[in-house]
Amino acid sequence: MHRFLGLSIAGGKSDKACLAVIEYFPKYKKIFLTKIFEKIKSEENISADLKLHELIEQMRENTESLTMDTPSRLPACLRCKLKCPGYENCKEVHIEWMWKYFREKSKKKKPKKIFTPYTQRCVEMVLATEFEEIFIMPHALGANQAPLLARAVYLKKRLDIPILETFPTATLWRLGRSLQVMKSHLRHHKHSVGGNESRRAILQALSSSNVAFVYEQDVKLMTENNHAFEAFMCALTGFLKFKGLTEARPKNFPKNEDWVEVPTENLNWKNLV
């Protein structure tokens, strides 16, 4: 048995974090969603972070990876120890890559704003332009994402299992298209109006593929709670990475830059497991 964890992290002072656990049995060619821990929150003198750490440690045996929906490292620009000449004059590989990418895209369509390497990463630029769908991924240190990154960095320091990152919207798109789910469901799964219906349709398609087994109570939970749903998407991404079915880094992509795991196109669910 191989186990894969998925974490929709949410803010450290909220009670929205969810941890999904899936188990893959090669002998039976089946994936089971075995547990979802929802709304992990602090109680008295015990922090939600400690609870998360303890839950992950309890699941450590046979765990291949933990996939999160947020970065777990600062952007490379902020990790740099060199004297800074400003990114207009910087010769670091990732900065030069960003400039080249920015100028190439400017020839086709003038960008509204120049990139900011202290908040932004190369992967966010790639997802917005190089896939069949436009995926607007929040900047690693953007206003909403920064607290999540800080929490992920803190949690990662205490964990001794492989940590992956995904963008659930992109994972969902690729999974959904392979299952012939309507594009409107894939684009609206987060919406306050209609989001529940979209999530249920996606889960029903996944169940009818006869690859992943999900209990009805968990279908209900994920239909009502998008964080639980996205934790499941994260765990599935970890499984697909294990099977070699996520996108490789683009050619010449900077080695010191993080990459986000996204399922490959045209997944064949009949031969997947």
C-alpha cells in the first residue's frame, strides 16, 4: 500500500485547513480516499499547527508524499545572499529567465505590469501563459498567499517526508477534462453560487471512472467544503506524481526555482493504476 497526503492549508489563525489521505493498492488497482480531517483548529493551548503535525506524523508509515496547495519556500530572490544590484541589473539565472520571458511575451501582448521577483516565481508566469487554459496562480508572497507560505515553511521544518506543491485549479482542470466533465464545472468549483453543484459533478465523474473509491459521507463533505475538496485534489496530484504522470519542468527552467506538480494532459484512467 502507498499513502498520499493532501493539505489545503488555510491561514494559521483560521479553522479551515483540511488534510486528505488516499491509499493506493497496486494489487487491486484501486485508490481509496480513507480519511479527511476537516477544519483543523486550535484548542486551548494546543495550536492547529501542532495538530496538523501530529496528524501527518501518525500517517507517516507508507506515505510517499505530502502535497500542499501553497509554496513552502520563499521566492529565490529573497533567498539570495548576494549584494543586490536591483533586478534590472541582476545576473542571477532566475532573474535573467524572468526578463527574457517578460520581453518575449511583451512582443505579442504588452503586459500590464512588470514582474516582481521578490513576490513572484517563474512557475506562476508559466502557468498563466503556457497551458491550454489560463491559470492565474497567486504570487508566492502576494497579499493573500504570504500568510499561507509562512505557515507552510513553519510546518515543513518539522516534517521528514517529501513535500510537493500543486495548484488545485490546474490539477482539477486536467483531471476533469480527462473525465469529460463540463468546462463550466471545472471553472466554477470555487464559486459561492453553483460551486457545490460543480464539485459534486466532478466527484461523481471520478467515482464513475471506477478508479477512486470515495465514501458517500466524504462526497457530501467535499461538496459542502471546498478546502476538503482541494485537499483531495492535492492528494491525487501526489499519486499522479508517483506514477510519473505530472508535467516535467520546461526546458531551461531555472534549477533554483520551485516547480508545481500538474497532471499531464489526456490521462487514461483505464490504464492509470
